[in-house]
Amino acid sequence: MFSPLEQFYVIPVKIFSAYDNFGFISNFDLHYVIFFFIFMFFLLITPYYFSVIPSIPQLIIEDIYFFILGTVEQQVTFKGVRFFPLIFFNFIFILITNIFSLLPFSFTVTAQFLTVFILAFGFNILFFFIRITAKWFRLLLFVL
């Protein structure tokens, strides 16, 4: 890398088909897979560190957990706590990807428009359908 802006370029890493323009894995896809495995590793390894007298990893995880839980309770009250796992996963995903994008020769996943669009559009569609299923009768009367 000769320029700091090269961390934003999406380049093919491996082509696995006979055609050059079809069937490639880019650094964008590769970093998504790496971040998924890092998240799953931390998710699976942390219960082994839990004890009555907390260790340093347990204190860090509990602080992050209670910080996000407190923020969710302040913003959306207790009715929105049922969405806490979704918000927690989203927060941890953005946190891990932003931290690892600070490493040299890394790729910035959250700077790509596709990532931001998928997260925002997915959440909007999800909450739209949740609202429709919760209040479908009132919505039907309002439309008529």
C-alpha cells in the first residue's frame, strides 16, 4: 500500500471460476468473514472466563454489556429492551470492524456504502414489519 486511501479499495483476492468477472472473493468479503469468526470466537470463549470473582476479560465484557443495556433502556425504555440482542450485536459488529480497520494494511468495512445501506435498510424494514404486526388492526382502520 502506497497511499492511505488504498484501504477503501475493493479488490479481488481470489478468483475461483473460469471467468474473470464472475466468482471472485474480494477483500470486502474476506474481512466480513474474518470479523464474523473473531466475534464468534469471543462469543464462545467468554463463558469459560466467568466466575464469582470477576477476571479482567469478564469485567470488560460486563462493562460493555451494561453500557449498551443502560443506553437502550434510556433511549427506548423497557418496551424496547426486547430488541437488545439485535442492538448489542450491531454495536459489537461496528466496534470490532472499526477497531480492526485501524490496523495497518487492513480494510475499512464500515466506510463502504454497501455496509451502511444494508444495516440501515435492514433495520428500517425490520422495524416496519414489527410495527405492522403489532398494530395491524389500527393501521388497517387508518388506511380505510
